[in-house]
Amino acid sequence: MALALVLPVLLAVIRLLPATTAMSWFAHPWLAVLTYVPISVAGMLIPRISVAEKLMASGSIDASGNMKRFDWGSRWGAVAMYSFGAAVGTHLIPGNGFFSFIWACFLLAANSLLKTIQAKFRRSSLLNFSLYALSLAVPILISLYVGVMLWQTLQEKMGMAGSIPHPFGFFVADIIMAATSGYVVILALSPLIPVAGIWLASSRIVLFLVSLSILGASVSPQFFPYNTYAPKRILLQRTFSTQGQRILGADYDLAVFDANSLPFVFKNVEAVPKFLGLEPGFSWKTVSKSPSGTWMAIYPISRLFVESYRFSAGNKVVLKDDQRLPHIILQNVKEDILNPDRKRIYVEIDMGSLHEVWASVLNITGPLTSWSFSDERLPVPEVVNGGPPSYICRLSGKDTSENWKFWLEANTSKPLQVDLAVLDHELDDDTRTLLHLFPSWAATIAGSTYLSSYLI
Ligand SMILES: *[C@@H]1O[C@H](CO)[C@@H](O)[C@H](O)[C@H]1NC(C)=O
Ligand SMILES: *[C@@H]1O[C@H](CO)[C@@H](O)[C@H](O)[C@H]1NC(C)=O
């Protein structure tokens, strides 16, 4: 049974070692089925080959007492296993043993049926097996249904996760799909194997199944992993670093989800690197990674990806006449008379002239002891990439024409570092142009983020 899991996983790893593109099956799920299912079935049959061939060689299967013991042993074993599963499942979570229970019931009935027909017909006839399989149709269909749902859900989710660093991240999605395919095969077919194995467990059939899988693995590089319905997910952020009413820097930050990295995207969309001013044949070593805090406005979504690059926009950005940047205003500081180090700081956030603010995020680092949010209680501080512990607060849903007022309390004279990130839906013309360069197989989400930092 373990082979049914191990072999597809092994094939996934071997396939990816020379490859530059992972997840070829993402837009073509049948590719994953072709690649991972046959080899998984083969994995279940392999341990039976020697037994089955010996039985065949010994002449008439009917006469073999060995065969009978082997056969009935594994079938009653399956009933026992599922009954046990039902008992344990029900005990742990009520209602959870349903699945095993159905299997156990049907196996029990199927075994009696098989015994009856075996008494009537020749023991090894295909009819026996067909009737046996037919009597198990209900649990097989239920298992297949559950398995395929699980498989589909995971397949879709694979396009959104990529927080495992290279080079392991490259393999993870394929390994998960391979293992899931193996799991579905085991779930739906394992009780059939003790009976079916007698006919199927020949080296020729196993070889055929393995060849099918190898065929799947070898054609998969011909397929592009994404299309409009299974898109590559990309985040594009116009990042403005600001101080007061000045823009210190305006950059584009790009992050991608899943196993195929940003270099993969740039290779397939040449207009984007060109727009960003990169020479053809540029080296990725010269491209800088986004500094920490870049994706603060969407934290903790930023934990879903590891890789993010920054591209400087080149031309200087000048504020329009009526444009005002979001910033923090220090209103007043109240000191404690008994303990002069203790202070309460009253602050306001002015959203400037932004209209479509999705969220504003505060990141407070330092001797914070209380704040006016969440019943004046501090949450457990967050530690990002080994940085100092900091408190993150997300503000959203308020009218941006009004200032947001709050206070912070500190108990030492050391200042608090307050970082503000405001994410706005509105894009400037340059960013909109860049956004439209991405093809239809890319689902690109774009926004403008204003970052500023204060010591108070
Ligand atoms: C919050 O600020 C600290 C200190 O500057 C930094 O290490 C951390 O990465 C920031 N958190 C986020 C989510 O950006
Ligand atoms: C400030 O508050 C923190 C957290 O409550 C505490 O660990 C620390 O000892 C306090 N420092 C002073 C100087 O009171």
C-alpha cells in the first residue's frame, strides 16, 4: 500500500529534477491523472506479483489451498480494518466513522456474495470478480467522490501557496498532487486489490501502467501550466515611500504565488521586463529583493509567498496639485505624574487625498504597553523573519475623509517606532500600463501602497 504513495511521489521528484517549470498539470488536470494514477495502481499490484505468478504457475488456481487462504485472509483483513476504522472514527469525532462503516458493511456483504458465487461457478472466472466489484460499487463511488473532491480542491489551492523557499518549494506542489493521487487510488480501490490482484498482478500489466505514467511525465513539459481558468497569481504593488508630504521613492514590487517564480513569468512575458527597463538577458542577481515591510499593508497574506522583487520606476514622481499623502499627526503626549517615563500618546491618521483605501496597517515596535484598540489589550507581538517583536493593527472600513484617532501608551522614555502602510485601489497611469502588459493567463492584483515611518 505504501508503494501506491511512494512511487508517484518518486516520479514527481524525478520528473522535476531536470525541469524548469513545475505544475504543468495546473491548467490540464488530466495530465496529473495520467502521470500519477497508473503508477499508483502499479504500486498496489507490485507486492502481489510474486504471489499471483506463483499461483498461476502452479496450474489451476481452483485447486490451490494456498490461494484460498491468501485470498480470504486479505479480504477478511479488509473488513476488520474498516470496522476498526469505523469504531475509532466514531469514538474520536461522532459521525466520523461513517465512511469506514459503509465500506465494512459492503465488504461483508460482498464477501458472502463471493462465497456463494464461487460455490456455483469456476473460482477464477472473471464473472466472480465483476460481481464482487459490482457489489462494492456504492462504497467505491462514495470514495471516488470524496477523493476527487479533495484532489480538485488541492489542485486549485496549489496555485495560491508558495511560502516554502527554493529549491524545495519547486517540488512541493507536484509532490502533494502525486501523494493525493496515490491516496485517492488507495481510498477507492484498495479493497478490490485482494481479488483483482489475482488477474491484474502480472509484470506485463504493471509494466504497462508504469509506461503510461512515464508517458504522462514526459509529455507534461509540452504543456503550459496556466490559462485563463487556472491563472498564475501575481501581486503588483506601486510602493511609495513617503515622508510628510514628500515622496522619497516610487517602486514597483512584484510577488508571485506557487512554485513557478518571477523569472518564469518574465521569461514568458517579455513586455514586462522591457517596461521595467531591464536589458534583454539581464541577470536576476542584479535585481533587488523587496525590503522588509514592503507588503505590510496586506500582512499576513504576504506570508503566503517567499519571493518578491523590487524594480525602481526610474522617473521621479511629483505630487499633483490637489494630491495629499497619508500621514500620522502627533496630537499630544500625556505624561504620568508619578512615573515620568510613562506616557500616553494621542495620534491621528490623515488619509490625505486617497479615496479607495482598502486597509491601513500600523506596525508598532518598542515599549508599547497599551493602546486604544481592541479593548485596550495588546495581542501577542508578531515576529517577522527574526525581526524585533512588533504589534500589527489593521484599520479598515472607515470613511477616509475623517481622521482616525487613537492613542498608544509606553512605559519607558525610549521612542516607539510606528510604521504606517496604506493600501489604495487607485493606480496611476504608469502602473495601469504595466498591469495591462500581463497576459490573460496571469491574474494580477494591483494596488498602490504608501509607506511612512515615525518615531514618537
Ligand atoms: C514591523 O516592523 C518591524 C521593525 O521595523 C519589522 O521587523 C517587521 O518586519 C515589520 N512587520 C511587517 C509585517 O512588515
Ligand atoms: C514596561 O512594560 C513591560 C510590559 O508590561 C514590562 O515588561 C517592563 O518591565 C516595563 N518597564 C518599566 C520600566 O516599567
